[in-house]
Amino acid sequence: MAERRGPRRLGRRPAPGLIAGRTAACALSLAVLGVSGFAWYTTDQLNGVSRSHALDQARKNAPEHLDASVNILLIGLDSRKNMDGTDLPKEFVQDELHAGSSEIGGYNTNSLIVLHIPPSGKAQAVSVPRDDWVQTYNADGTEGRMHKVKEAYGYAKDAAEQKLRAKGLKGADLEQQSREAGRSATIQTVQKLLDIPIDHFAEVNLIGFYDIAKALEPIPVCLNKAVDDPIVSRVTDSKGNVVRPGGGTGLKLPAGVSQVNAADALSFVRQRHNLTNGDLDRTHRQQAFIASVEYKLKQQGVIGDLGKMQDLLNVVKKDVVIDDQWRLLDFVQQAPNLTGGNVEFNTLPIDKFATVGGQEVNQVDPVKLRRIVKQLFGQPLDADPALTPATSAATAPGPSPSPSPSLAPTGASAAETTVDVLNGSSVAGAAADESKALAALGYRAGKVGTADSHPRTTTVRYGTGAQDAGQRIAARYGVTATASTALAPGRVQVVLGADRAAPDPAGTTGTTGTGATGDSTDPAAAPALQMQGPPVKAGGVPCVD
């Protein structure tokens, strides 16, 4: 059990929005509270919740809704500013939470989650990785530049702020109105990227999450393996240049279930260093924490209890911004779809890691993402052949065909790379099938055998000189390859994990989520979908890395 004390209060309670963007838990915890608790309230009782017009432009260009489902975009904002634009207390952000300097600006949306609530059945929550390199859109709906998806908010806010300053606006009014532009740009960027209508949105900062965690602590979390994330100080030279970036949360927890306080809850959902897949693993942490919060709320009888919900909502509503047309009372009929473990969280896949303009980014295929989202949400695919899965091979056994060109090997990298495949999954013959599939792509077949362990997720390691091939192979499974001195030069090792449920006929070998029906056992379900790691299911305390 984690014993570290939470941050002390420093006068007026701060609202450390910095970590909000790094904690999707904030957004989804609010969503769980929102649909199961806000529905009890009258409009007058919700006067403390800030309303926004940021959806106005997005609604004009939104794709058509084909059923009575609802899509909610949950935004976690990364900013060291309060809602009124003032700096967060340095002592709290830097010294207590080890989250950097309060003086550093920036408005990245490091948490972007689309919550899809169907008319009936399982709700789906889809995380968009913050570093996905995408076409962004401006607040007025026009095309912007290619940026990381998290940056759409900040660029639009900066552009609006310059115009507003020229008009004489300043202070809290300047902050609030320029943030409206950031919200609008973010909503439209996600809506265009996934080709789905965004019906509502909620933006939250850390203090809402922290106060929920404080009210509910201790909160159970579960890890597949022990973690130790020591704090590393930021070092600069005499000219102020960063010699070594700071990092780490100070979190140290054993494998298995731990009961964490509010401070450690923040560290649990913020950690990205000392994790195999960095930010992508952190996304799964956030999803698991959300599931644990929902589980505890239900176990304690909070969900559905007007008095208990009112106490929690009074704590967080001052730190929430929602759209002006969200009639929360109408949500009461959909609340059951978000409680009782009836939510599944997935992370959209990336194709590969790349460097663009000196920035490390995730390269993604928007067409593939739209297909995945529409199948997951049970929506019909467009007539565009690029959005239609290859159904002719839907039941064909054997190795997967070639993946998209971005995942295929190039030049000598294939012929000079030997790939060993070990089976740690429950699928008989999976290693041999996968070895044949990789050989068909041009890689040299190496050792085929049984792994000594049974990992939950497929892992890929590479020896000296095989980094490019290793990363390309890893992209097939939605994971990140890691270097290994134990492997010979030019060699890659694939250990198939529990996520290797069956050969993937659609050419998207990797971890799978649910089909369009939300029930993978349904024979009429669509082909399994490639996701970035295994789904996180609510209804308990899920274990993650």
C-alpha cells in the first residue's frame, strides 16, 4: 500500500491544469460522474459548471448521425495556468507534484478520449494518442497545418489571443475567449480525423481529478509488474539551455493491487518514463484508473445516491467546462450504459514512430483509424474501398497478408534481418504462422519455438543494426520495439503474447479489440480490430503495465 502523503494545501486551493492533459483519468472520471450523477440535477443546480460555445462551428460541418448514439469528446488540458490565466503556484506544481515549472506555458491537449454511448449495449471509449501527426483545423473550420493532435488547441488559442489583444482584451476575459478558440480547433480536428460527429464535450483540469481522488482515497490500482519511477531533476547550463530534461514521478509500487492516495494516484496516471511503450502505456494506466474509480464508486454506493453524488459533484463542477447544449438531464436514460462495467477502453493504433521537423511523432493512417472507429462504434463503412475491410479472407486461416506499405520492410533492412518468433500465446502454431508471414514480407526466418513466459502483450526486441526492422515489425502488433544487448546484431525477436488471439486475416496483425457489435463472440461480428495494446475493461480493477 502506498503510504506517501498527498500534497499539502497552499492557501487557496490551486487548480494545477498542467497534469490534466497528462491524466485522461480526470476526463473519464468526470464522465462517469457526469452521466451517472449530473443526470440527477436540475439546470439551476449546475450553475457552477462553465458552459462553452466551442461546438458551434463543429456542428456545422459534422457528419450525419445514423442512430441515436452520442459521442462525447473528453479533453484533458495540459497547462500551467488556472482558468483565469494566472500561473499555478510554483510550490505546488514544481515542488509538491514534481510537474515542472509554473512559468512554462503551453496548452496541449494530452488527453483526448471519445466516449461513444450507443442507444443500447456496451459503451466504448477510444483514446487518441497525443503525439499523432495529423491535419489540424482552425477555430473557424478552415484547414490548419500538420501538427501533433495535442497541439491544435494551443496554436488556435495563440492565434485568437493575438487578435483579442489587438482589440484591447486582457486578463481573465482574454484567457477565457482564447481558450474557446482552442476548444473549437480541437473538437474539429478530432471530428475530421475520425469522421464522426462530436455531440458534446467536457474539458477538465487536474484539480477536479485530484479532489475526486482525495475524496475517494485509497483507490485500488493493479500493476502487472513492479514499477520504480525516480524523479530526475532538470539540468540547464549557464545559458539556460537544457542539458538534461527532468522527468519521473517518484512512484514506486509493487506488482499486483495497491491502494493509493491522491498524490500517488496522480503519479500512477502521469508516469511515462520507465515504461516500455512510454506515452502509450501511460494511456492504458489512465484507462485502468478510470475503471477503478468507477468500480469503487459503485462499490461504495455512490452511483445512484443523490446525496453522495452531490457531494462529489460540488467538488469538481467548478473545474469543468462543457458545451452549452448538453442537456445533462436527458442523459439519465443512458447512464446504465456507463456503469456496472459496461464500458470498454481502447487506444487507437499508430503505424510507426517518426521524426518530423525535429519532433518525435506518431505516424498514423487516418483512413485506417476511421475504419476502426466506425466498426467499433457499429457504424456502416463508407463506400470508399479504402474504408471497406477485406471480407473475402475474413475466415481464411494461415499467415497474415502484407500490412500497409508503411509497415513493410524496405531495401536491405529485410534481407539482412533474421527474425526469431517465440509463442507465448495460447494459440497452437502461432509462432510458425507468424514466422511464415514475416518471411513472406522479406525477413529471414530464424528460430521458431515456445516462449519461457506468457506475456499479456506481444513484445519485440532487436539487436544492433536492426532498430528500423524491429520498429516496423513491432508496428504490426501495435507495440514498440526495444533494444537488447542479448540479441545478436541484425536479429529481431518476437514473443507472441496473450493478445495474439488468432491469425489476423485483415492484414492488421496485432492486439485486438471488439468488433462492430461490441461482442467478440458474436459470429456476425466484424473482423477483429487492430488497437494499440489490449482493451481495458471496466467492472473491476484491471491490471496494466
